[in-house]
Amino acid sequence: MPVRPTDAVGATPAGAALGEEILRLKRERGAILLAHYYQDPEIQDLADFVGDSLELARAAQRAQAKVIVFCGVRFMAEVAKILNPAAEVLIPDLEAGCSLEESCPPEAYARWRAEHPGAFAATYINCSAAVKALSDVIVTSSSAERILRQVPADTAILFAPDRHLGAYLERKLGRTMVLWPGTCIVHEQFSEKALAELKTLHPGALVAAHPECPEAILRQADHVGSTTSILRYVQQSPAAEFLIATEPGIIHQMERLAPGKRFIPVPGGAGECGCNVCPHMRRNTLENLHACLRDGGPRLELPEDLRVAARKPLERMLEMAAAPSP
């Protein structure tokens, strides 16, 4: 989703001044700023493009800028470098990781694959470049169903690392897969009890949930889909109120694109614990984004042999995601 940087960004005068300086440095470096929907609103407002993992992969691949500044987590910046090796890829915080990536170490994944010879390995994009290089195809929450429907029915499928997304896809496809046991620390925390209480308090509200949520949450949802799918749903639905079971950063775009509607984030089990906010995504701030553009780092680098190996399943993802529905 292309986004025009606003004339005044930041919730305070100091934030607005910092935002203007970021825009100046971006122009000076000839950079493009890509941001995930789960970034802080002030970062989204500065971005040239805001999207989900699939959209951001496509945006990174076609970017003509000499510098890509990626406001997301590390595996997303890796995807940008894999698909656009000529660009210099910067990320405000190299320690912005992902619980799903951490749950699936490359060595353990390689052993798991070896235990299932002949199986087709479909791996969620929330993984390291090393795991991507060991996979047959990469999928995102918005492309997985379309891609997996193209796998022959007599071929076993390995799905890693998110078991909730994998289980959701099994139900959608009517097909059993071998699932890696990883989960997202944010989506795993959504509380079935808290959601039920919110539905009682807001009886006219519709529930939109990401498929990384546990099945108990998805059973209560009126719509299940990727961040982009959820965003489209709240725009098109005639409802005025929605309960949102995904990282609440997406609500900023909902309020921008569907003004007049109300969006209520579903809390985790501890109520006001803030555990529905991804701590990895929120490592990126206006301050370290400014420093990143000012200093030209941290820079995301990958060994060339690893980059080339990881590119093949990513390109296969982009091809299969664009193919007509089987």
C-alpha cells in the first residue's frame, strides 16, 4: 500500500521535527522507506510503502532506490536483500527479531526435513534466510492457501514454523500436513475469555483475526485473514465496530482508510498487559530510524551463496502467488 509521507509527523513538536529530518535524510540518501503494518504509527506515516510481508517482498523486489530502509523485523530486511541485491538494505535495529524465526533454528529444521524424504517443504516467511534456503517454497499468510492448493494431492507437505497458521490451512484445504511446533508470541497470547467479554460489551462488533491466532480465537472470528485481508474486510464491511485480534499497529491504517468506524484491539490474557504488541516490531523508533539514515547503518548483509539459495523459494512464492487459482 503506497503511503504519502505526511507534512507533519509525530505526536509532539519534537516528533514532528524529527520526522522532517528523517524525510530530509531519506531524500539525501536516495532511500525508500518500507514499513510493516505493525510499526508505530509515526513510522508508518513516514513510509513510502506500508504493507504485509507479501506486499513488502514485492515492493522490495521492484524498488529502484539505491537504499532500502526497512522498518520491520530482521527477516523482512533479509528478504529485501535477497530479492534486491544491488540495493543497500538498512534496518534501524538489527536485534529486531521474531519469535517464529527463533523457534526454528536452521540445524533443527534441516534434521526435520531429512526425517521426511520426498515431502514438499512450505515455510512461512517468518524465518531466517538459512531456513528459507532449505525450503521448497516460502509462503505468507496472504498467499499460503493459493500456493498450497498447487501442490499435488499425493505429495506430503511440511509446514513451518507457525503451527496455528498450519492448522488453519489444514482446515481450509482439508489436507493434513506435518507441522513445526512454533508460535508467534503476540498471537499466541490472545485470550478467548477476554474476546468473549468484549463481544458481550460490543454485541454489534465483528471480529477480525489473523490466522496465527489459536483455533479458540479463530472460532469466534467473523473474518480470518492476513493483515491486508483484515484491512480490506473492515473497509468493505458495513459494520461500524470491529474487534481486532492481531498486532494493534494495523489499527492506524484502519482508522486512516475507514474513518468513522471504531476498532478495538483484543487484549491478551492479562488484560492490560500490552502483550498484544510485538516487542520486536516496536524496537524500531523515530530515534533509531533517524540514526540509521544519518549513519548509514546498521546494514543488512548476507553471504552471497546463502542469498542465492534463499532467493529460489522466494521467487517461487512470488510466481505461485500470482498464478491463477487452481
